[in-house]
Amino acid sequence: MESKTIDARGMACPMPVINTKKILEAMEKGAVTTLVDNEAAKDNVKALANSMGCGVEIEQEGNEYRVHITKKNVKMGSDDLVTGNIVLLISTSELGRGSAELGDILMKSFVFTLVESDKVPQTILFVNGGVYLTCADSTVLEHLINLRNRGVEILSCGTCLDYFNLKDKLAVGQVSNMYTIYEKMSAADKVISI
């Protein structure tokens, strides 16, 4: 039986999960042990394994964890990767409230996670302060370009770009208007707002 070890100690969220997911997806069956050094990473890797129908056992040694995952020969069908028409509405350049610095880190992590995910939204709408993310010097610009190249529609509110004097700095996607934004939202199977 194939067996691999991933050393994810010291890695920031979501890298332990993403690295484990890549290995699990590449193997038909086998075992993966992911080494992590914090409880959040341990819980996240365990949740990933459970969501993929794998067996999980955890060993703790001091402040480190060994997450042993066993994958059986079960393949997901292509329908499991279909999201339907999901629209993501982003209205700020930071994720969450409180620390602006932490909010910036969380937004980078969120957009990177979207890039690494099999399930991506059909459209991402950027309004208000969210339009900063689609402009030159954005910390997530490379990730948004990757999403656009995967077929994700990227639309930024033209009124918002004008308000912040950013229209000439738009670097990914297209300028949109409130009518189109409303149409995309009303036609969606699900709208996720952050």
C-alpha cells in the first residue's frame, strides 16, 4: 500500500490542508501522514480526511501531531466537483472585522484557497472596497488571474472604481454595473457574501 508523509509543521493555514488534499487526490488508495504543530491545523486536516471519506487516527507528541489518513479505493464522481451557479460577492479588501493587518492576511488565504479548490464560483463580484483587490498592486492579483484563467468571471463595480479613482488601475476582470451585478446575483443558485 502506498504511504506518504507530509511535513506541514510551521506552515500557515490553509497550506497543511491543501498539501494533504493534493496527495490524497493523486492516490487511488494508501496512507498519508501529515505532521502539524498546532491544534487548528490538526483539526483542519482531520476534517478534510473525513470529508473525503478517509479513515483518520491522530497521535500527539508534545505540541506536534501526526495525522494518519487511510484512503480506500473510492473515487469521487465528476458530479461531486460541480458547484452549480455560485456567485461570490466581495465588498471589502479585508476578510473579517477587527485587525486590518489580520484581515488582509485572511483575505489572501481565502483567495488562495479558492484557487486551490476544485469547486470555484462561476462569478466573483467586487463592490465597494472589494474593488481594490482587482486593481494593480493587489496582494491577491495573481490568484484572481488564475481564477479568471480557470473560467471564473471577475466583475468590478464601475461606480466603486470611479469613487476610489481606480478605473485606470483595474488589472483583472471587467468593469460592471449594478444592473449586471443584480442579474448575476438573482440568477445564482447561491450567493456567498463576504
